[in-house]
Amino acid sequence: APLYILKADGGTLSFELSAAKPVETIFSGPAASTLGVLALTPEGETSVVVDIGGTTTDLALILSGSPLFASRGARVGDRLTQVRSFATSSAAVGGDSCLEVEDGTLKIMPYRKGPAYCLGGPCPTPTDAMRVAGLTELGDEQKAIRAMEIVGEGLKLNPYKTAELILDKTAEKIISEIEEMFLSWEQEPAYRIWELRQKKKVRPQNLVGIGAASPVLLPLLGKKMGCNALVPPNADVANAIGAALAKVNLRLTFHFDTERQFFFIEENGIQEKNSDVKTLADAEKFSMNRLIEEGKKLGIAVDEKPELVYSEVFNMVRGWRTGGRLIDVCVQFPTGILKQQEEGDH
């Protein structure tokens, strides 16, 4: 069977093409989580996606059933990559985050040293706090209590108060990242359009939690933020569900030279003569039709109109006169998840 790799925008790449363009696969984890929430929640919902993993918590936003895209592409630190991507962010906190105490202050470190202490690991973690608080049956209770004693010694608190403080601090760290991310989301053009349609300034009020730690931490996040907290069925494998249901996607970049009357397709190296394309509108129409043709050749179900990723035109000047044009057009099939099959379909 063909092998596809998920991209940051929820689309897919063939395995061969992913080797040629590996940068397209950054943030594929958060993209899978976002698609997983789309699959596990009612159609058309508006939600903040909170994927709580071992050492990171990934955040994304779904507005009326459509993931919010980063208009300037994926950002790594302070650097823009120009890679088309959902507007996602990651907080350095999760169930396996190492806990330390410095000068009487609890520190949730941005790394792990192994599994939770209650599972035989070397370092106290939020998972141990969950075990002591009675919020999970994972691991050995006595080891979890010992982990809280280790942390509590520097805080001058008993194991149960220590567990309570750890869970509170973990939730606060995630909430701080959500609030910071909202400042970024609110600058996105698509968010502003969505907000105008609401006819009043309002933030999404649904938190959808996925990942192993979400059943424990999400209710606490919802309570602190005054939001509806939802952990859908199969939340612990939502990331895998999202990857499995991602539509097989095709994206093609066309380069036209109207003076020499030819074009080539960047992704597959096809070069052909063409005298019909003279304007940007001609190039866009031609590219969309050709994308459909190429998609059918690959056996891709073409059930939606292709979307324009970008297009630009450059006039060529020769001998003080404008000659032909160089036109670049990138088109793709819309990303998303496969629709649920009707009962009886296979």
C-alpha cells in the first residue's frame, strides 16, 4: 500500500516526496491532534485543542469546524519558515515533566528523565501527583507518595498538599500558554473574520482535551478558565485517529513562461509546451484543472474543488519593452478528514 506522511497543514505527502521536502512535515504531530479532534467532536464545533502528552502540551484552534491556519506559516522560535501550517503552539509541560524545588519554589522543568517515579522512573512528575491525588490508578501508589515526599521536603508540605500544588501549577502553566496563544490567534485574519460573524467579541468557550493526561487535567483547566471541558471517547489515541483519517492530499506548483510558451511542475518534473496561458487568471484555471487530472491518475478521490495556495506574476522586460510573463501558481486539494462511511460501506 502507498505510504503517506502527514504535513503541518493536515495534508499528506508521498513518502518519496517527503524525503525531498522534509521541512513540510514539521508540526505534523499537532496537525494529527487537530484532525483527531475534528473526527471525535460534532461537525461545526468551535474548540481549543489541548493535547497533553509526556513532556509537551500542543495547542490548536478549530473555528466552526475549520482549523485555524497560521497566515505567515509555521514558526519555529522567532523564525518564520514559510511552511503552510495550522496555527499551533506547544507548552513545555506534560505528565512526565521532571519536578524540582529551587529555594523553596516548585519548578516544572521543560524535560523528562524517564517515566514517572511511580512507574519506576528516576524523577517525580505530575503523573505521580495525579496518583497521590486519587485521579489515576496508574503506577505504584507507594512510589508515588515517595515522589511527593521528595518534592514536599523542599516545600515543607505533606505529600497530599504537594500533589495538590503540583497539579495546580501544571494547570496554570498550560493556561498561561493558552492565554499567550490567544493573543497570537486573535491577530490571524481568519480569526478576525470568524469573530465578526459572531457579532460580538467572544473567545471560544470549549476546551477539548486529548492525550493520556487529559482526563485528569482538563476538568481542572476548564474550572480555572470558566470554559466547557470535554474529553471525547478515544481521546488517548486521537492523534493516531487524526493521522489515519487525514485525506490523501496532492499539492502541485506550476511555473509558466508565457514568452517561451512552456510550463513545468515542480513536484514531478513534468515539462510541457503551452500557448494558452497568457494571464494570471489563465494560469490559475489551468493549474486547477491539471491538478484534478494528476489526482485522478494517482487514484485520489476528487470530491472538492481545488484551492489556491498562492499565485504571483512577474513581467519580463527586454529591450525596454515588456515581453512575456513568469507566473507561479500553487494549488492543492483541501486538507481535512475522510467523511465517516455509511453503515455497510467497506
